[in-house]
Amino acid sequence: MKLLRLPRSKVRLGEPLPWNVRDESTRLLLSRGHIVDSEEQLDALLNRGAFVDVEEARAVAHLADPAAQERASLSALKRPENLFSLWDHTTEEMHQLMATLPATLPDTPPAPNQITAFAGRLIDLVDQDVDMALYHMVRQESAHHYYYGYYHAIHTSVLCLLMARRLQWPSAKMLSLVHAALTMNLSILQLQGVMAEQDEPMRESQKTQIRAHPELAVQWLAGAGVTDGDWLTAIAQHHEHADGNGYPQGRTDPTDLAVALRVADVFTSKISPRKLRAALPIQEAARQLFREDHGGPLSSAVIKEFGLYPPGEVVKLSSGEIGIVMRRTDSVKCPLVASITDTQGHPTVHTVQRDTSQAPYTIVGPVADKTLVARMPPERIYGYQPIAAASPPGAGTTLQHRLA
């Protein structure tokens, strides 16, 4: 990350900051949207040493330039959005939805209908291509740690949806679980980003906020008008354990929705990278989940959904090629793979699809070194995937129907 010292003239008192403000070591000081109210606060910030990411500053300047916006609009007209760009937009969309949340009890938290509408759009994306949804969860090299809380909630929601469908839960129950996953961490969304960026273990003050977040989220949502008891109870109990060692109340009887939410929360957390640690390999995360759940229906549902080699996994083939899994098949051991190197391991200009059920292209195993795919656009793996323009997502159907 390249930093630019923040000029005093760029901060407008009483208005939301258009970018994140960091110190010289890139540690987050103020999040985008924070309001600096006084000259005294501004003086203290600048004296401490305030910087802005150069790329973020350029993006904000671009949006402020009418000519640049017009060029971007023309470009968008020439090329329709694809599924991957829509997935990328979900994180920012959720950030905007939750942007009004301050550090204390909000006066206007997101209304239940806003959360439901966002959940519906998320489910539409999953339904258009489940393999791409899984790819988005597995390949997180380009994800910004600051947004960890937002994309973690999205990934957990997607996994909750897929788990519930495998378990054939009723639509209303699935919807309650998806809502709970999106809002379980309402009070700590920004804290999660800060913790994902820090290179030291959790501080005591952070532990206090973490332990309080289930009950605080329930308080906020109930105040916003949420009356779904399954939704609220799942959040209140999603860190409880049957052995009584969970929190915040040490209960031994968490509901099945709360247990499902905890499983999805923990699993997606393990496969997400932080500054302090790399993402846990999918296979190891699955093994740990299976042991912890004693091979129960929830861990089985997760493992069946991801398969042995989920979309986004980097694998080596018996041919010597390295590829990225693009689609699951009926066999968990034989997905379709997009080869990104030749048989000598040298990168290729074009990807070639390989059927790993065929002897020359069987999978030898996962590849630990992800350098080759760190900045590779997913469109290259899948090919360009335009969105059908026949009707807007969900037109003519209800959210409960799309959950089924």
C-alpha cells in the first residue's frame, strides 16, 4: 500500500471522510464516513501523522470528476456487468447499508425491509451460479482487510443458505438464518476490519466488545423493528456451545439455527486471510469442522457443498499443469479445472479447461503457493459471464420462493 500524507485542506469539518485515514504504518485511524467535528480533533489527527492510500484517493477524485463519471458510464454501456463484478459490489453495497451505524446505539439502524431486500439480491446471485459464489468465498487475495466484517457476513450468509438447502429446511427458517448471518456482527463490523489489519493478537478492550456483540446486535435489531424470534435468537446464541463454554451467557441449549450460524461463521472465518495469519486451507478447515461436529449433519452439509476441491482451489494435475477449480461435478474428486500453466509449470496466456475425471488430468493435490492466481481476474478462469437482461433479479417472485 502506497500512502499519501493527508493535507489539511482536504478535510471538511462536519462532513464524512471520503477515504480511510491511516498512520504511517498503515494502521487504520479513522474509517471512511467518520466525521471530524472540530479544529481540535483535526489538529490532533494531523499531529499524530495522517495518511491516505494513494489508490483510494485517486478513486475518490475520479468519482468527483463529472467528465470521468461520464466516461465510466459510457464504458459501462459498452460492456455489461458480469457476475464477478456484481459479487464485488455486494461488499460495498452492504457497507453502504450499514454505514449509518456509529459506535453506540444508532438512532436509525437499517430497517428490516432493507436487510431483506439485500438478502434477496444476494440469493439471486447465488442462484445464478453457485460455483461462482463459492469461488468468491475461496479466492480472497484481493479482499481489503478493512472490509473484512462486511464480506465475512456475506460469505457466512451464502454458506448458511447452501447448508439450509442441503438440509431441506423450510423457506421461512432459511430466510431467518440468512438474515441472522448478515446482521450477527452489526456492532463490530468496523472492529473486525481493524482486527483483520492489525499484526498483534486481540487486545483486552477488543475482547470485551466481541463478547458483548451478540446481545448488542439483538438490541439494535429489535429497536429497528425486527420481530422474527428465530432471527434474533440465532444471533443471541451463535457463540454458545452445548458444553456451556460459549458466550455471552454460557448456555447449553442453543437453537439449531444458532448452531448452524456458528458453524458457518467459524468455517468462513478460518478460510479468510488476516494480516496476522494466512487463510486455512479448505481441506484442513473441513477436517476441523468434521471433528468438532462429530460428523454431524451440519459439517456434512458444508463438506458436501464445498467438495474435496471447491471452485477457486488451486490444484496440480497429473499432467504437470497447475489449474484453478472452476466447477464442481457429480464426483467430489473430479471437478472441472482451468489450467493456467503448461506441463512444466510455466504460466500460459490462455486457460484451457480440463476434465479431471480423465486419466491425463487427474488431480494430484492442492497447491500451497497461490502466487500465480493472486491477481488473476476470475473472468479469465470462467470466461466472460454476462448477466441475462430478460428481467431484473427476482422479478415476479418473492424472496421466500427464491429460497426454496
